[in-house]
Amino acid sequence: MAQRIKALVRFKHVGPAPSLAEAANKLGVLVDELDAAHGVTPIGAAAAGLYSVLVNDAAAARVEAALNAREKDPAEGVFGNPQVEPGGVRL
């Protein structure tokens, strides 16, 4: 994935956990625009059907549009994913 990861996307899926390709198709992006290392990660109990993926800058707006084009579950959405760096005083 060449571009910086920008956003965490949460989405609902009915049935077995989706593959990265299925998630990309559902969200209207290319597989290359998703972070393969993060993959499709379940959030909470598997029965809830809520998953996350990380998308690059170019895909975030398209994913938001795809989610808004259908009836969206309140748990779904595109969220910031800031890079966290260690800080503090070195001893």
C-alpha cells in the first residue's frame, strides 16, 4: 500500500467474516487501497457482524459516499486513525 493510511472504516456484514476482496467490493474501493496487514478485523462479538478495515487517503471519501448511499447502521462509518508515537521524558 503506497499511500499513507488515513482512516479506520467500520462496516456491518452478514454471514461469515468477509475477505479483504469482499470488503473492498462492499465499500467501493480497490483491494490495493486497503491495508492488507490490518486485514478485515472483527469488532466485538462475531455475531455482531461489525468489522474494520484501514483505507488510504484516496479511498476514504469514496468509502464515506458508499456508506451514505445506502441505509447505514449507526455503528458504521469512517473514522480518523492518527499515528501515535511514543513520547515523554527519556531517563
